[in-house]
Amino acid sequence: MIINHKYKFIFLKTRKTAGTSIEIALSKFCDRDDIITPITEGDEKKRQELGFIGPQNYKISLQQHTKREWFRYITRRERKRFFNHIDASQVRKYIGADIWKNYFKFCFERDPFDKAISHYYWSTREPRPPIEDYLNSSPTKFLSNWDIYAINDHIAADFVGRYENLTDDLATIVDKLGLPEKITLPRAKGEYRKNRSHYSTLLNASARSRIEIVCAKEIAAFNYHWTEPSNQ
């Protein structure tokens, strides 16, 4: 997650949508006053090698802590923070109404069926469990990004790009923000999924049903639907 004050944008990081690559690339346009949340050690190394600013300013002011959060801080030394997949409602709460209203908020979404397979390969290792078993036991938040960019079931982001249209939608963001150059993505986390077969060949009826139930809101909002390759 990134909050950039110079170009006035909030990047809400969704799961399995090239979010880490986008986050690293956006770091190039950040200054020392911006909020950048941590990513994995390996990905931070990539960001450092590119010469971009790393995680900073992500601890939330103690003055903004609730009584419960103060208690947790006093007893456990756990301070409230912005984090990578923080949802829009929390960002709005802690960044303040003025910034939330006036900054350009954007994120990316992905075909839920393909996204589920990507998460399966990222989360499991050989010997992998049957994909339908994994999906049926996975928490909703790992399969659906809806709550990251929606508040009270209404989309709160100003722009939701599509992973399937990544290059063109990144260009749209560059134009909207007035960035001085295009967003160039480094490769991050792309090595986990080896099987690139169409999702219809990997998901059975049980897995399909699970995704359609869990991701019903984004399926309806972005007109995603089950497809099969034309040669099948």
C-alpha cells in the first residue's frame, strides 16, 4: 500500500494482481514524506537494487489509536500500522477525510477463477493438495479482494484496473496522475505458478462453485464469468 503526497494518490494493494510489482514500481515516484508499507524480504531487495525508497512512515500516530489499540500498545507494544493489504475503510479512517476525498485511489482486480489458481500455487508446495480442497478451506479474504477496495459494499476506489488489461490501465494511471514517465514493472512472485493451463481445465464443479459464491460481488461488478477455451 502506498500513499503519495506529491502526486496525490493512494494505491490499495489487492492480492494476486501484480500488486507487489506495481508497488515497487510506484516507489520510484515517492518522497520521504510518503507512506510505503513493507513487502517480503526478497522483494524489498529488488526494490533496493532499483534504488527506490523502501518501507517508511507506515506506523500510525499514537494520537489516532483507540482505547483498545492503546491497551494493546501498552501491554504488547503492538502499534497500529498501515500494512500491505489494508482495506479501504481503515485507510480512510487513519489517513483522514480530506486526503481520502482529494487523492486518487486505485487498485487492480483479476478474473476470480484465474486469481484463485494463482493463489493456490503461491500458497502451496509439492506435494500440493487437490485444488478444490485448498479452495474450499481457504478463508474468504484470500480468494476475494472486494473488501480491500469497497466500503459498505460500495466500490470506494476511483479506478479499479484489470489485471487482464494491465499495460493499458497502468498507462491510464500515468496520465491521470501526471507521472513523469511510464510505470515499469519489475518481476515479482511470478515463479510460483508453473501450470499456465486455462482455469477451466484445473477447476472442477466444486471449486468453481466456491469461487462463484465467495467472489459474487466482484463477478457482478466487473462482469466476470466462467469461460472455456474455444478449442474445447
